[in-house]
Amino acid sequence: MSKTLFFWFCLITSWSIIGPVEGQTQSLNYGPYQVGFRTENQYDSTRTYQPGKGIPYRPLSVHIWYPARKASTDNLMRYRTYIQLETQREVFAITDSNQVAAYCTNMVGGYRQYALTFMKNLTVSVDDILQAPTKAVYKAAPVNRRFPLIVYAPSLSKSANQNHIACEYLASHGYVIISVASAGQQTQTMTRDTAGIMAQVRDLEYITAQAHRLRNVDTSKIGTLGFSWGAMANVIYQMRNPNVKALACWDGSHEYQDYDLIKTVSDFNPAKLTVPYLYLSNQNQDWSTFPFYRSLAITTKHLYRLKKLEHAEFTAYWPFYASINPTTSYQTDSYQALCHYTLAFFDAYLKNSKKAGRVLQNSSEGNGFSSKTIAPLRI
């Protein structure tokens, strides 16, 4: 596929999925911890933003998922909370409830409308989705111990809750996850240039620095996870911060059309990346020869193909919709595989789990998945 075609594909699939495939449905194996969630609204005073509009410094709505003390399932947060927070990415004090409600309806409605084209028997309404419970309890009391930190970087211009299922899942297994929306240098719309990359990189560095003051974070064990453009930003983030010990990428654009772009970033140097690297790729065999992966001299690098996923399916929207009504026909085993292998990767390299290390060496079937769903690539 040409770089031009890929560019337009990415623009389209920010809302769409091409050629979905049905498959088996299985449930995620959540860990022993209740999931807590909270936010912190902060300004990075080292960077100007839009002083002419009354926002002198860069606004950051920081999302944090963490292992929490057990709470009643009656207290599970509704999905609406995640979407409401998107209205506060730039202006924290939005008080117009009608404006917020309209945003929630329009945002979820847009995603649901497209989902109708490929999710058979999708009968859930917009309100069903907004009212559906998540796995998180808002402001739950944290477990009193330290856990490894995972920094999540969303895709181009997208919100921090883009992969809330994965973030909740990792938190249930004993990780603190911190994230902030993908935004350009002086706008909430990301720009496809080095300035845009570095804006997100510096956001990741800022929230990591803030995480150092959290009492439940073990700052000696930091990993990073990103999707698409966010995965590319994570590569530069790790190269600038060697204390980040593991790098996981969900279909990162640096292995596709943005490889030429990432090479223009002054901090880019594959020799700097000496930590374990995980790359989970979409189903399209002609999209990439994985130039960045090939350039890495490390032996602790892992490459898999998700054989039923298009690029936009590396998000939580579709499996979350399907979970609300069990009669919805949509393959969710691929998203389960994404979460399962990502957890194994971080467990292996941040928690030194030999059992998790074996997951990365096993066959797909040995890990409970069909080789038609996920399979290692040998290049």
C-alpha cells in the first residue's frame, strides 16, 4: 500500500473499520484488584498554549487508573463519565450541562452509527452505551502499596479513554496507568509533523514526572503503551527517557507511513532503544516491512500480527459496545489477545515473571488463542 493511500486510510478509520471479520467471543481475565479511576487537571507552565483565549499554559486533563480496595459493584463508573471528561480537555470548568450532554450524545452517536455497518444485531442505543458500567470505581481508595507505572499514549488527537478496557484490565493486574489526550502544540487537534510528535512526547514526560509524587507508583518500573500515532510518540519518549524499561506499540504508525517522519526528529536513534519492544500489527500484510523493528539490535523484541483486525479496531469502542448486549455479533477475541499479550509483556519485563515470559514464547494455541486470531511474525 502506498504512503498516500495509508494516510487517507488513517483519516477514514479514525471513524471507521474496513472488512470486519466475525469470530469467537471470550472474556477478559481480569486480575485480583478492583480498578480505581480519577483525574487531575493540570497546566504545564513551561509551555505556552493559547494566551489570547485566556489559556496561557498547556492544559492537561490527566487520567489515572490504579489498583483499588474492594468496592461494591454498585459503585462502578458509567461510561458517560469518560465521555464527559472529553469536554474538559482544554477548558476544565465547563458548567453548561446541556452542552456536555449534547457532546456525549453526538460523540457516541457518531461511533455507534458507523458500528451499525459491521456489528450485526447491534441493538444498544446511545443511552445504553453511556449508561453502561465500566470496570472502574471513580475515586476508589487505592491499595496501599507501590505498583509499576504504564504511560498510555492515544492515537492522533484522540482522548485518554480511547482504550479504557485495556487500561482497566492492566490496573486490575497490578499496574498504575496514566494518560493524557493526544493534542498538537497549541490546539487539541494533533498536527502531523515533528512539532506534533514532540508536543505529545513532552506531555508524556510531564505526566510521568507527576506520577513520581504518587505514593502507589514504583518509579523504578516504568513501561509505555501507545496506539498508532501515540505509539510513535512513545518511541521518541523512550529514547529520551532510558528509565522507561519496556515499550509496547499497538499498530504504531512509525512502522508504516510515518517512518520517514520519525527519522526527522532530532532525538530519533534506534541505537538508543535497548529495552524490550513489543509490536502488535494489523492484518494487512502489504502495509509494512517493519523497518524500525528491523533496525533494532536488541534480542528482546516481539512482533505479532492480529489477523482479523484493521487499524481502527485497536480501540475499546467496538468490544465495549458488544459487551453491553451479548447478542451483538462481533469478534472480540482479537482485542482480548491484544490485552493478554500486552499484560504478559509488561509482566515479563517489569515484574520479571517467568510465566509471562513463556506466553511470549508459546504458540498462539498454547496461549488459548487461534493462530487465525494472532500469530508471531518472524522477520
